[in-house]
Amino acid sequence: MVAGAGSGKTTSLIKGLASILAMHGERLRLRRQRVACITYTEIAAGEIWADVGNNTLVHVSTIHSFLWSISRGFQQDIAAWVANRIDERIEELQQAAADFGPRVQQRTREKNARDSARYEQQRETVSQVRTFTYGTGSDYAKGVLGHDDVIKMASQLMIHRPLFRTLVAQQFPFVFVDESQDTFPIVVEALIAVQQQENARFCLGFFGDPMQRIYPTGIGTVPKPDDWRAIPKPENFRSPTTVLNLANAIRRDGDDLVQIGGRKIKEGEEEVPVAGTARLFVLPNDAHRDERVAQVRAWVANANDDEMWQPDAEGDPVKMLVIVHRMAAKRLGFGDLYAALNDKAPDTFKNGFLDATAWPLRPLVSFLLPLSEAVRDGRDFDTMRLLRLHTPLLVKAELQGVNVADRLKQLQAASDQVGELMGPESQATIRDVLVLAKENRLVAFDPRLSAYLEEVAAIAPDAEENDGGDPEGGEDLSNEITSMAAFLACPANQLRPYQAYVNEESPFSTQQGVKGAEFDRVLVVLDDDESTHFQFSYEKYFGLKELSARDIKTMEEGGETGIERTRRLFYVCCTRAREDLVVVLFVADPVAAIAHIRGLGLFPDADILSQDELA
């Protein structure tokens, strides 16, 4: 099923699950089989799980969790895969070292050598691992596979092992993939391999929209085999007429899907379309951005006769979407954290910052921050639950011959310290929190993170080497070192406002993070000048800035350009609005920009406004 924003794809998926349970539920129960519904994020999985009424015949999970559930019993195959993966990593590091030019920084060479030595050591010890488990980050020597490992390992088992494919189909004869455009290509290939082998014994369904692919690792368009059925769903039930027209105009140069309908309300016995508003303000990218946004809101409040648009409206009923830039970070209080993982940072950090999946963040956001809040709030049950879930010292093997009461007392004391270090008034750094957690074995550490705590402590965030990168190979590694030094020096109390931002608990949201959500009033801020994401450029998308040599080369080679990525992001943002949409574009020359944008056919001329209209 390929369908645009507001079409009710997830509703269709839920109805499909209900039909399967009604038609096949008894047979599934007798055979101890289940229906799998997999999606990209924990939040999406939770929403679907609530919609299906927690039915035990339905397995709802993220892609990572699903793949681990079907592969964890194949310990011998996992061991062989891990041994091969270690050899691959050693080879990759050796090749990288061989490609280093004479100007590569010494710290980059040393980091490469340390990583190589770590993998060599793992190669010697991994054969002694008896059982492999799944964690946020990999530590092969301790038998822990990370997110990326599970994706590759389980998919390769499906692709290369006919017996494994049969066992998957026997366990889950129905598999639905939500948000399929963001699914890893290798996972799509693996699931299709199961379907092609098992035929009628395995029903596979993909639900998505290539125009809403946000994550660069996603497949986008799922290839449709000839004997598959395509289910069109052109309706849009969310967008008012003005926003629907804009959405179709954005898609016009992206694909051939045209949506119809739009949001309707009942007036008496009749359903009538909601007109809504969609306006573009093109403003100067000077030092007065915040004041100009406030002016826009006051102007719209007056024009729409809607006080909810006022900048000081209580509870802020306007959802402001930004592309993770300093406007939100500074206002909400995590400016240093933003800079550390975005300025001169590797792409993996920038992308992982959008949803808190970057590996340096994982133990902090998933465990240490919730632990600190549970401790400070006096929620003893939640404190214990988090410790049981994450702390190696509480696993069965670690408790043999130990005084459990003393162990719990030790962990409580360490948890209390975490609560103090991460308190709102604390001056502690992220390094302080992580060192405490490591010394007390509160959480299993990703070896990459451990290495920075132990070996790179001497590197300062403002080291002189930070200005030029590595021009002759090793640039990503050099950027990682610089970024990690800045990250570890960040105030730990910036993690809470950052998590509130990622979890949609603030008036701000990331443009990438609102897919599937909807709001009555939406304000989208487009500002290339404040963004560090070279993958997106609104000025290039609107034709206000020339394409780079890299862009042109990518287009000639048939690859994906930043223009296509930005088009998709813009589409996702604009289609969140149920009533009124305001887009604010900050540029150096608003007059020239307005003249050009009026020729694009996106917004009606009357709805493209300048600073003069705000005066």
C-alpha cells in the first residue's frame, strides 16, 4: 500500500490485522503462531500495540526487536557471523590506515590503531563466548550485538538460509511492515526472500509512502513483484483544501501521486470541506529571527481572527517545526549538546541526534536520565525496574555467591549519585555521569564509548587541531574525536530538555520527528543559515541557490540529491496541519526570493508575504 499523508495507512493496517484475527485467529492459536507488525520506532510500535488491544496473537515491535526475536535461537550461526564481522572490521581499519595521507592528524592514526587492537583482542576472545545477546551497542567480547549488527546478521540469515526462511514463516505466517519507506533495504530483501520461497504460506504487506522517507538508511520505494497486489489509497482525510493543494504541488515533481478529498466537517446534515490557510513568509536571515517569528504569529492571529496564534498563548497551541537547528536548541537549553553532535560531527552523529539513537547518547537517554529522574522523584519501583533492565550486576550469573542486600545497597547509592549529577542545578558534565556509571557497572558500555572515557580524556573540545579536519583520509574519524571531546564536556543537565524536544514534549519539534502526527496550527521554520545538515537545503530546493559540483555529479549518476531529500522533508512538515499552516523562510535576499518562488506554483501569489506586510 502506497498512500500519501493523512490517508489513514495505519488505520488500514489495524483493520487488516483485525481481519486476519477474525479469519485465522483460531488456527493461529492452535498452531502457536502469531501475526507480526513491525515498524521503525518504539513510539510507533507503542501506538499500534494500543490500537490492536494488546492481543497476544499480534507481535508488535521495532524492526530490530523483531529480527532479534527470530534469530536469537541460532547461537552457532550468530557466533560464525560475529567472527566474520570482526575480520571485516579489522580489514576495513587496516585499509583506512593504508589510505592515510601524510597530513592525517596523529590523533586519528592513534584512534585507528586502538580500534584495530580492540578488534584483534575481540577476535582472540570471541570464541569463548557461550551466548550472544542484543544491546544498544556492540561488545563482541562480552557477547553483545548492537542495533546495526542485528539488522545485518538476521537479514543475511534470511537471505542465505532456506531453513531459516521456513522457520520464520512457520512462526509468523503474516508480517506487516509499517512506515515501509524507512525500512532498511536488506530487511526488505530478506522478507521478500521468505515470501518468494514460502508463497501462500506467508503473507507479507508493506504500508508506506516514499515521499515521507526521512531516514537516509530507508529503502524509499519498495520494489513490487509482478504477482503482488498494489492497494491505492488516494484520499486525504487530514489536510484542509489549501494545504492539500500545496501538498500536491510539492509532490508534483517528486512522483505522480495526487491526493483527493481533504478534511471535511459536518454542517447540519452535510459534510463540507475545511478551507484552512497556507501562507509563506519570506524574511531576512538577520539577528532578529525570533522577533520576526513573533511578528508573523501576531499577524496570523489578526488575519485569521484566532488568538491561539499569539506568541504568548498559554500552553502554546502552535506546533513549531524546525530542522534541528540552534533556534530550538538555544531556546530549550541544550545548545552545547546540539553543537557537540552537529558542528563538525560525523553524519552518523547528526542523523542519530534527530531521534536520540546516536551511540554516545543511548545509555544516557535510555537509562541514566530516566534513572536520575526516578531517584529524584522518589519512585523506588521505577528505579528498581530500570536497574533490573539495564544493570549487568543484577543478572543471574553476577548474583551467585553475592550478598544481594549489599549489592542492592551499592546500586542504590550509585543511583542516588547519578540523580545528583544529572539534577537541573548540577554543574557535572556528561563525562562525570558516564565515569560514575562505568565505575559502578550501572550499565553495559559500548566499547566505543568506553574507549573515549579511558583513552581520549586528554583531548579538549577546543584543541588546535579542530579547525581543518583530515584532508587526506580519516576525516570522519577526526570529526568523531572532536565531537566526542565536546560531547563529554557538555553539562549533563542539558540532556533533559533535549529529550523533551525529541519526545515532542515542547512547542518545538524536529521536522523529521513529526511523521504521522497532526496539529491544528503548524509553523514551519526554514533556515539553511542556522542548519548544519548539508543533506538538506531549502534554498536549493526553491531554486534560490545554485547546485554544487557534488549535486550535479550525483544527478548525472542517477543518485539522490539534497533537493529530493528536502522535498520529502518539506512535504512531511506541511502535511501535519489540520487547519492553518505558516511557513517562514529566512534568506539573505527576500525580495529576489519572493520573485522567484512566485513562479514555482507552490503557494498562491497572495499567500507569499514579506516583511513589509508585517510592518
